[in-house]
Amino acid sequence: MPSARAGGRLLFAGAPRRHRVSGPDRRLSERLRLFQQLRERRDGTGAGAGAGAGRPPPGTPIRIALPGGGLLPGRAQQTTPFQVAAQLGGGLAEAALVARVNGTLQDLDRPLESDADLELLDFSTPEGREAFWRSGACVLGAVAEQFYGATLCSAQATEDGFFCDVHMGDRTVQRDELPALEEACAAFARAGHRFERLEATRQQLAELFKHNSFQLQQLEEEVTSPTATVYRCGPLLHLCRGPLLRHTGLIAALRVLTSSAAFWRGAGGRQSLQRLAAVAFPGAQDLADWQQAQDEAALRDHRRVGREQELFFHKLSPGSCFFLPRGAHVYNALVDFIRSEYRARGFCEVVTPNLFSPRLWELSGHWQHYSTHMFSFTAGTETLSLKPMNCPAHCLMFAHRPRSWRELPLRLADFGVLHRNEPPGTLTGLTRVRRFQQDDAHIFCALEQLEGEIDACLDFVRTVYAVLGFSFRLALATRPPGFLGDPQTWDRAEQQLERSLRAFGQPWELSPGDGAFYGPKIDIRIRDALGRQHQCGTVQLDFQMPERFGLEYASATGGPTRPVLIHRAVLGSVERMVAVLAESCGGRWPFWLSPLQAMVVPQAPEVEDYAREVQAVPGGGLVADLDGDTGATLARKIRRAQLAHYNFQLGKGTGGDGGGHAPSAKSRPFGQVTPLPSSPAPARSSSPPGHRPSPRHSVVPRFSQRPPRVKMAAVPETRGPAR
């Protein structure tokens, strides 16, 4: 719905009067006028547009290289990526959202400065989606400022949408206000406001944002360069690195999802904010498809599965989980699986303390970068911290006695409990918790062993994910701002990881600036049954921590040598992996992981004692329950087991040694029950079927394959009536 001005007030048609506000800040016109003056000054002086710094003069012919080897001519500082998209045709101008120019993302309307390798990115790419959702966050922020008279604090894209944090004093956004806010966002988007980019000095930005203390603080704390970028979108001015869309008209569908409380700069901040979360798409059908996927995901939500199957719950310990017996079975089966791989791949499992002095974290460098995410407390006169990671403790283990080159590579694995102080608003079931365990390992090796160890880590990843049935994507994350160490060491580490990725033979992508502060890493994102991606495994290279701890080993020539450290996880957080698996299989667990492997169904009360013997078969590893409900028919018992997703139903009639008569498929439509033998036999192991791990290959079936038949007669779970 269009907006209208009346008596100096900006009103959104369709908004209930109690939601409307008195219009934009009266100082808004002053800020917009300053923004326009700065743009005109830049355009008039040609700042940043002239020759110099290796750039050719405006209008100089340049070469534009396209993916696939195509070449196009252009003009320096005149030709834009959008013009190239329009020239190529085929709908590219309508689909392209941002451009990658010589490896750097930029707006489509920003001119090319010199010869360029150009790639046009649409909504199907992660970079395109991020730019689209970042632009959607600007739309939501602009409307929130006008709709509520709020102050925009931050607007960010996430993996599955975007959010805005706004300051509204004591005002809160009620759920019944969201539809009107959504309509206002749609009207704003349809107006086709352009996203205008300006690179300004810190002094100019301070003047632009002098009435917004939140963005002033962001400018002071986060902007370290002499200049930074600010975008205008209609009445909104937003400190943002970009890139953004060309205009808001590209946002065809937007859904405001939730409003919640938040705090400026985390839970320790004094300012209470409102967080508005939303999602947006280039077309209405995209939004409909997303909603359908959300509905399916809600049915598979691990919190729902955990409640229905009695796996876990979270009450009275925010961010921590109570695993009930069935949930503990899944948890321990995953840990045992990784332990079996550890034994085959030469890892040594260790146990480390939970409490450490801050001196350890100061030595490792974590205190400077991570102390706000750690739980610390005072015991007497001493300050102690719960460990959020295992690597410093493993460095102490390496250093506790002299080491020889003959001991390398030294592979230390640890399932120790970790604690991280996550803000309350970010806790989501098992996927974001405060207390968790990882299949965490650290490899200390010589430089010449590095390539082989990284290759072995990637093979470990491929083996485990093949068993779990996940496809995965790899990304090389390079050095971030504020990294430890010297650039030359980082370059060497990044080049080594790149060589290993190329040798691995699977497609990978570059993720600039996303490395850990101590070293580059390979991020591994798995794809579940609903097509969603999850960050679980990682392989991180670290030249810094061995230096900080002074780690050394005696080389073959006798001199002291510094080892290289590899941080490695495959499952990542075991809690998170349990959640991902629960949602991916929708509660229909594979046999070796299942806490519902078999339901024993006595066909008459007189065989119930025998059925209990079967349920408690010793030494077989079978997880079995018994349905002793004497008031239920056999068909009802079987149907209940099927709806509960038991892998097998085991039945016993009143006859001897298999002589009982089971109902036929014709008379009972829920599946065939074959009589159990007269004496129960041990079931086979419930570890991954056929699992024989080796350093390079594990002969195990995929997650989706059915388990082998147990020795007892059984009826596999069926999805519907037998035919």
C-alpha cells in the first residue's frame, strides 16, 4: 500500500492508527541534504575516479573477462556490471543482484575501474542471497524508523533471512502489529527506492550519524580504516559495507516473522532493543516455496521429535540439555562411532579439566578475542573460567615433557564438556547451546607432514558424512581483520589448505575474511534431507598457538623445531548433530542409531513372560520395548509401533517353536508378523552395520540403507497398509 504525507506526517495506508507515528525525525532532511552534498562533491571532484593508484583514466578501454572464457570491451570507471548484464541479455539484467569483480563483491551500478574478471551473481548463490537479505534489512529498518519513530541500531543478513535491531524506548512491537508492518514494507519496496552508495571519511560519517549514538559507536569500534561506506535508501542512512541491490523494487515478497527483545552489544548491554526478523524473496512463488519448506521443517523440528520420542528436554537449565535414556542412546552411539574411527586412524583420547585460570586464555590469545563468551567466576581470591574449547589444554599436554620427531604426528582427541556464554536470545534447542561436547581433536605435526594430515582429515570427513548420508560443501576461510601473526605465515597456511582442497577433488569456494583469528580454516557445511545447510565440521590450521605456547620437538637432526597445529572436528557439537539428524530423518532413525530399534508384541497374555525375555536378550545390543497392553488388539499394537517409528516389530504367538499362527496380511492390514522362535537368540550389534573403519575407508552402508535382519523373526516398519 502506498504511503502518504499529511500535515507533515508520514502515514502508511492500511496501518491501524495506534501503530502510526508522527513521521520522520525532523532532523532527517538535514542528514539527507548533507549526504547529497557529499555525493555531489565526490562526483564533482571525481574523488576516487581519476587516474592513479594503478587505475587507468576514465574512459580508457578495458578488458572484461567472463566465466567460461568470454571477453567483452568496456570503459574504465564508466562501464558497470549491470550494463554488462544488459548487454549479455538472456534475462541476466533482471536476475543479477551483485557482481564479483576480481574476487571482490560490489554493487552492480558501481563502475569497473580497470581490467576485470567479472561474475554476475543471482539469488541462487550464497553471495547473492546475502546481498538480497542485507538489502531487505535496510527496507525493514527504514520502515521501522518511519512506522514507529524508532532509531535503527543495526541491520544484518543471516543464513536464513535478516533482522533489524531498533531502539524504541519502552515501546515493544506486538505480534498483532506485524501484518501492518509487513504491508508497509511491501509498499516501501514497491516504491523502487534506489540504494545509493557513498564512501566517506570518518569525520563525515560522524557528522551524518551525530544523532544516532548506536551507529556512532559502531563507527568508533568497528571502522578502523580512514573511510567507510554509507548507503541511502529513501529516508534511511545506514553504515554498511555492502554490496546491496540496485533498488528496492527487486524485493517482490517480504514476510515479517517475529519481534523479540534484544540488547545493544549483547546481553551485557544496558540499552534494551526490539529485534524484528524477516525474510524476503525475488518472487511471490519463492516465498510460497519457502513457507512450504518451513511447514515441513516444523513437523521435523528436533524439539518436537525430542518431546514425542522422549529424547531430551531443556527446562531449568537454559542452554543446556537433559538427555533422557533414549536421547543418551543416540548421543552415545554417535560418540562410539567416532571413537571407532579414532582407533583406526591413530588418535589418542585424552581427558582435560573444565576449570582454568584466565592466564591460560591470555597465553593462548582467547582472552583478548573471546572473554565475553566465557563463563568466569571468583573462587576465594582467584578467578576461574569454564573452558569454551580444548586446544589450549592440549597444548599444555604437548608441552608437559620433551617431545621427539618420532612421536609426530601426535593426534589428541577430547570429548570434554565445553561451555560458551551465548546470549539468551540466540539459544535454539540443541542447535545453539551453552553446554555441549565436540568430537574435538588437535594434531601436532611437522611441517612436512602437514599435507598428509590435512588430506587424512578431509578423508575422515568424507567417511563419516557418507555413513550419515550427508552431502557437504567446502569453503576456504581466509584471514579476518584483527588476525594474530604476520601476513607471510598466513599466506603460507592458506596456500597449503588450498593445495589440499584441490587434491581432495571436491568443489570448494573461497570465504574471504571468515578465518579464525589464529589461522585459516576449511569450513564444512552439510546438507540435510530438507535441503538446509548446517555448519558442523571444520579443519583449521594454526601456526600461532604453538608459537604462543613455545611448543618444540627435537627434530631428526637434533635441533628444536616448532610443530604445526591442526584443529579438527567432524560432527562438531554432538548436541547440534543430534538435532540435525533428528530433523533430517524426521524421527525415523537408522537402525544403528535408533533408540526405537524394536517393539516386542506378545499376541496373547500367556506369552508375555517370554516376550519380556526377548526384550531383555543379554549381550546383543538391541534396544527393545514391550507393548504389554492387554486391552489392545495386535493390529493396534503394531500400528502404534509404526507411528512411533520403531524399526522392527517382533511378534510371538501361543504355539510352540514357531507353531503359533500370526494373522495373515489379508486379515490384518498393518504388516506381517512372523512368530518368534521358542528360545530367544542374541541380536546383532547395533553399531553402524558392517562398520569396519580403516585409516582411509570405512566399509559401512549409507545412513539411508536399511539394517540387516536380526536373528529373531521381525517385521520391518512399513509406511502404510500392506498390499
